[in-house]
Amino acid sequence: MYALKSTTHDIVGCALFSYICGDVLSFPLLYQPCALEMPITPSTTPTEQLDRLLRQFPALSPTAQQQLTALYPLYKEWNARINVISRRDIDNLYQHHVMHSLALAWLLPDEPTSYTIADVGCGGGFPSIPLAILYPQYKFLLIDSIAKKLHVAQSIADEIGLTNVSTHHTRVESCDLHCDYIVSRAAMPLGRLYDYTQHMLHGSQAPRSGIYCLKGGDLSEEIAQSGVTAQLTAISTLADYSDYYQDKWIVYVAKQDKRTN
């Protein structure tokens, strides 16, 4: 008996044979994944993106500026090992991910009190890591059910010296943590996010306590199905944001709001 050994030539040959014999779909589909791996060419360099971001927040401390500057090389290194951002989009880190996260700063209260913010479905740390840099007085709870993503987020937090971040490997619906604000970046539909997090906000006396989530596109159906009263803010109206943000929103749901259905 002989062991069969597959090679690239074997696979291409089989696909070509199928194509010639009439299985038209086999050959084109072989190459489809390659197209998906093509990088998204950034319109500006990471350094230019960072400069634009820093101009939005001129009052940042030198420490915060250094921490933000460190994010690109750290995420690029970690992302090559554990995919937390589309590898095609890593060179747009500041423009598409950090600036997106920091859009929440235009609505979240900036108080000297040490409030607690929970990032639900945090993935590799967005929006929580950039927000933790901006709000060193707040505590951030990073919650996700995927341990390897939490490992990336905690490692980056440690490497840039963030001491106001903790990671929690759990499902949010069974989480027993309490907080003043919920933030989320397109982690789940709004109705489910509301149902899963109301117990976490119980008892908070923080101003405008509630859910602040980042979402894109037409949200009318999702909001209607959620049964909650939501306030939408167009990110493109907040500051000097690029055309990339034309259909991106901050959705705010106050914790005292009740379902309408």
C-alpha cells in the first residue's frame, strides 16, 4: 500500500479537471479565498492616522500619547499570531479602530469619580483599550467568551502600562459583575445586548448610566425589534472624522428605559 500525498499541483489539477468536465463552480471557487486576503490599502500611513487622532484630543497627557503611539506596533505583532483585527485592515488601526473606539468619548461623561465601564464582547480590546488610555480614572472590565482574545487585550494593556483594565473570561448573560456604563462594538444585536446587561447596571448612580454601543448601517429595523428607546448620534458629526464614518453611529440606551413590546 502507498500513502497518498496531496500537493498544490494535485489540488489545482483536480479543480481544473472538474472545470473541464463541466463543474464550472469548482475552479473559480478555488481562487476566491485569495481575493479575500488582499490587504486594504490605507489612504494614509499609520503615523498620519495617529497625528490626526492626536489633533482630536489635544489635552492628552504625554503618557496617554505614548500609549496610543505604542498600539500600532503591538497590535500588528500580536495580530500576526492571534487574529483580533482583520489582517487586511491592520494598517488602518488608528483610522478604523482606535478613532472609532474614541468616538464614545464625545458622549461618555468625563468625571473625576472612578466609574466602572464594562466592554461586552471586547475581542482584542476595542473600544476598551483606547478608552482606558483616555480615562485613566475609570475602571474597565473587558468581557469576552474567547480566552485567546482576552489574552491579547490584557497583554497589550500590560505592555503599555494600563493599570485600570481587567479581563473576564465569561459570557455576559451569566456575568455577576456590576458597572456604571456598558460599551460594545457591534458585538450583538441591540435587543440581546439590552437583555444581557441590565443586571450589570442595576444600582448605578452615575450620570447617563446605560449602554453605549458602536454600530453601522441602517439600524431602524434592529432598534424596532429591540423594543428599547435608543438615541443615535452620527459619528461623522462629532469631529474631524473621515468618510469611512458616514454610516456609523453611537447608540445610547439609558438604563432606566423599558421595553415597548
